[in-house]
Amino acid sequence: MEILLVLGVLHTLLILTAISCGRSHFNKGRIAGMEEATREIVRSICAHYEMPEKVVPNQVAKAIEAIQSFAGSTSSAKGVQRHHSKIRIFGDAIGSACWRKGFLACREQMLPRRDKIRIDLSLDELTKLASLAHLGFKKMMPKIAPLK
């Protein structure tokens, strides 16, 4: 009877050890996948900003340094959560930099060039201007007799 009890306890410990090893392996794989994804994103960002006139925004540079300095050797759930928080900060920095770049590009596109004048008209003013242009076109065109 005692042998069965010892075997049962050993079997339970073996199952618990296997579950623990499985979780550890899963967390290590998860962290490795996150690190690989962030490496690819960082490589793409660095390739985008390698042009001489472009400078990496300060927030993005700090986030890249934080991601690269993070040691992913831990396999605990807290390590995964710490890595998640670094990735969230990194994603927020990239998102705000992209939004800012798009906003500035749109504002630059909407502003008139230096040699042009921009006139903003309401819909009523535009309708009146179109009807005046049509009236002027009708009055300026010579009356040509229809061909027979």
C-alpha cells in the first residue's frame, strides 16, 4: 500500500513538473516571438530613417533603446508582462510619430505653394462664381448662325 502511495505522489510530481516545464517553454517561445517581431519592426524603422534628411523622433529612439536593452531570458509570466509593457510603449511611440508625420505632410500639402494664392469659397459663393462665369462666357461668345 505504501508503494502505491509513493508511486502516486511521484506520478503527481512528474505531472506537475511536466506542466511547469510546458509553461516555461511556452513563455520562452512567446518572448522569443515578441523579440523577433520587434527586431523586424526596428530594422524596418531604422531602414526608413537611414536617409540623410530624416531623423528618428526622440520618443521612437528611446523606445527602440528600451526594447533592445530588455533581457528576455526570463520565462515567468511577469517577464512576459514586462515585455508586453515595453512593446506597448514602443507601439505608442511609433504610432504617434506616424500620426505626426502624416499630419505634417497633409498640412504641407494643403497649404498653397509660395507662388500660388489660395482662395477659400463657401458653396454659395462658388455657385455664384460659376453662374457669373457661365454668363460671361455666353455674353463673350459671338453669335454664329447655324449651318444649313
